[in-house]
Amino acid sequence: MTDERVERIIQNIERVIIGKRDVIELAMVALLAEGHILLEDVPGLGKTLLAKSIARSLGCTFQRIQFTPDLLPSDVTGISFYNQKQQEFEFRPGPILSQIVLADEINRATPRTQSALLEAMQERQITVDGETRPLPQPFLVLATQNPIELEGTFPLPEAQIDRFLMRIKLGYPSEQEENEILMRFERQDPLENLQPVLSADELRQLQAARADVRVDASLREYVVRIARATREHSAVQLGVSPRGTLALYKAAQALAAIRGRDYVVPDDIKALAAPVLTHRIIVSPQTRLRGRTPQEVIRETVDAVPVPVEKL
């Protein structure tokens, strides 16, 4: 049974996004685990629409940054300028100083500009001209990127990809869902009338409740064994970092909380292994030549690690 407050958000988003409840639920997991989301798929599947729907469903401040090759780090973080009238320096905040930030087409910005997000995403703060400023809480980055169109893009460095709690793909809708999309968007965009259904304070309460979800010692060890198994897999060149281990742990707690439980079960961990870990590994060149994907490697890894059995 889904938590009533989370269910309100999901149903609100489903007024705009059709047939993607599993994807929306993953986004809710990231929200409760205080992680960031990378929405990666081909154009036209609703990545930006989903990100905007999530932002509008929450009573949080929201900014959208359109990433382009000429975007500067100061365009993201803000700048200090000399106010001649006041005869002193003032700070003009950038769009990153919001609770929900939509980083649209993040891979179109230069590495220098992309790096402006690193401190914000990990430490929840920015440093401009030597002065550190905390970001508002809660803080969430929803980034989109198109993995197919490579012209004029800059691949995200591993350090930045690792800071996303999960990478989510939307996939194509079914025939029935696509027909419903046409009907729903025939007269107007439902996003225009979408209203917040949860306040920032309520979201903070949900995030705090996630930390109270119990994880048995055997399941904690299960998470660690899965992460370590990726580092020892013959097909993997670079395995999951300890940050990825912690991400899977927190995500499992969040999924349990969303499903109305105060304890984690093995299925929570298995369900989240792919979206949380796939983007954190680099498979070997030989593996890529054989046509094997990181998703397949993660599935193999999870299947190979014994699931803890409750002792009677």
C-alpha cells in the first residue's frame, strides 16, 4: 500500500504523464532518498514534461536551466557585482539557488559549466568568489539528456554521473497509452493547470521518515555484497563506488517507506539495483563489442549474489 502523501503526488503527475507509474514511483524514491535524477532517453518521450510535473506537484521553489554550449558557470551559480549606488559588492543568485532545479539537456553544456553543479549536488552548497552559500532545502536536481544525439554535446564525466541517485529511462508508450496522450492533449496542455499537492515541509517530513526505516544487518550486508560483486565482475572495468552502495541503501529505505513499510525487504534492493547502479559502472571494451549492456551486467550480478534468508 502506497503512502497516502506519495500517492497524491503520483496521481497528480499521472494527470500529465500517462502509463509511466513505475517511472514516477522511481522518481518518488529519489525524492525521499534526497537524491538527484537523470532522465535519459530519446527526444519526444516526455523527459522535460515529467521533470516539470514533479516540480509543479511540490510546493517548492523551481528554476529551469536550459544548458547550451555558451552557458557559463556564473549563469548557474550567480555572480558578485559592484553596486555603484550602494558602494559595495552584492551577490545576484543564479537559478541553482532553488529547491527544484530542472537542468534541461545537461550534456549540451561544456565540462566547465557542468562542473558548477558538482558541489551543489553533493554538498548542497555553492562557492562564489571564495564565499560559500548553502542551498535551500529540500534540494533536487532533475536533469535530462538525449543519449542518441551526440553532435554539440559533452558527455557527463563519471564524477558527475555518480552524483545522480538514479538514471531513469521512460521508454515508448503502448498503443493505447499513445492514443490516450492524443486525447488528453487535444485541447490544452494539462501541465498548465497542475497545482502543488505537497508542501516543502511535508516533503522534508517524508525524507526524515525514510531515515527511520529499518534495515536488517543481513540486508545491509546484501547491499555491500552486490556493490562489491560489480567490482569483481569480469565484464566490468570500473565497479560501483561506496557512494553507489550508500545510494542503493537509501533508495531501498525510500521504496519501503513509499510502500507503507517501516522495514526493507530483499525485493526492495533487487528492484532498485538497475536504476541506481547501472550508470555507475563502466563495462570493458570487450563486453561492449559483444553487445552486452551495463543493465545486463547488473542483472547478472544481482542474480549471482545469494539473497539473505530469514532465520526461523
